Amino acid sequence: MADSSKTEKFQLYVPEFKDLCDVLQKGLRKNFAEVQVCVVECPDLTQDPFRFPVKGLCGKPRITDVGGVPYLVPLVKVDKEYNMNSVSKDVELPGAFILGAGAVSSKTVGMNAELMPLVLTEDEGRPAVNASWLSSINPAGGQCLLEKYSDQFPDCNFGLLANLFACEGKPGKVIEVRATRRTGEESLVGSLRKTMEEQYPDKSLALGGTFIIQKGKAKIHIMPREFSACPLNTNDDVNEWLKHFEVSAPLICQTVLVSRDPGLDLRVEHTHCFSYHGEGGHYYTDTTPDTVEYLGYFMPAEWVYRIDRPHSTHQVGRD
């Protein structure tokens, strides 16, 4: 395992929920024809379509950026391996529920793949509940292969990088976002992030949570099963290496986004998605702006933890 004791901590700005709703509503209207942002009780996330191992997104919300893209490109550092149970302790919330976007441990899985983490971490004798998904390239045909992680692997490991939202998994008040018919260039995640960046220019805010693409299609990528033997030095190199797909709703997405990096070399947005029809991976945006419908539930994070920040960094491959 990589040394996850190298952890930095920064307190984030958390506006009043109503004020943040007003800001997001106004900002999203620049990018979507119909928008409604309000404070609601978090739906029971153990139910369809989510099927998460906890009921809600509330209770000491925080985010963490673990490792980073510099451990993947230009050349992979396969020794960078982490564990969700350890991460929960590093973010000072043992037993946390964790969701987000990351990469599998190639040592555990035996290949490279996208990870959609959904883990209720272990706590005081209670074993972890791992409801994560992984998405890889099917060697038979080259299409997406989406699998339930715990069907094959008993651990809670991951590798290289992850952007994670952690909380106590409790019910409570969350921010609900409904947006339909995209009229602008930004994805839902990009629109949320840039709205906060513009409205709070001297502060760092973060949201974590889940959203459903209820109608339409989306662009995703999946990393190849084999790491690149040649250095990936540019965004073009990375995009040529990745495999891109168009996938169909309904898609359950999990995201972490930060309005402004407070000097921790953060990946400011990262979203993965899965489905119950065999498709999932790293989400970019929808490809059907005229028909797309989003429904999301988000929590502002109180803290960000930077775990195992790369000493040598770059901005390649962070889209």
C-alpha cells in the first residue's frame, strides 16, 4: 500500500443551503432550459435506482483527493495502491460511507479499469459493505464490461487515483438539482462547478453526491486493460489511449467537484457512472442536449483532505 499518512487538510467554505440553491439555480439557467434547485430530504438511497449501502448523504460531509493523474501518466506507477477503510481513517471519519470516481488496484484486479466506489467502510468490528462497480474493456468485442466489484473481489482496495466524498451516510437535508434540455456548452458538473467558482471567487467550495441521467445519452471513457507502454505526454496522447463510448440512460453518476483548488493540486471535478443495463465509466457530458434530463442530490463538503499528493505534477489527463 502507498503511504496514505501523507495527508493535508483544508477547511472549505459552506454557504447557507438556501443561498447556495439560489446561486446554483441562477448559474444553471445559463446552461439548461429548465432548472429547479431546492433543499429536500435526501431520498432513501438504499432503494432503486441507487441501491447504495446507506440511506443518505448527510453527517460530517468531506471530500478527499487521493493520489492523482501523475501516478497514471505519462507512465504508470503501479505501486500506488490504497484502501477505502484506511481512507476513512485518514479523513477522520472511521466507518464512513464513501462514493466517487477512481481506478481499480491493478494488483488486485489483474488489469486496469474504472472504479465507481460505493463503500460503507468497516468500523469497530462491523465489516465493510462494498457496493462498488468496475468498468473495463471486454476483450471479446472491445465494448464496455460493467461488473459488481464484490462479486469477484473481497477487499476495498483501489489504485493510482480517486476523488471521493465521505459522510456518515445518514438521512437529512440535501440540495436537489433538476435540469433538463442543455442549451450551453457545459456539462451538469461543469456548470455547477463554474457557477460556484464565479459566485465565490475568493473561496473554495466543494460538492459531492449522486445524480441520475434519466433520459438521453452520455459520452464516457474507459481506460484500456493494459497500461500504456509509451509515455502519454499530452492530452491528445491520453485521449488516443482511452476508449470512448456513448451510453444510454438511466445512468447513476457519482461526482466530486471543487470550485477552486486551494493549493493542494486537486482534480477539480471527477465523475463516474454505472447502470443496471451494463454500461458505465468516466462521464464527460450528455450527447443529447435536446432531450437530456438530470436529477441530482448533493452535499457541500466541510473539509478537503489531500492524501499522497504527487511530488511531480502536471495538468495532462484531468478532463
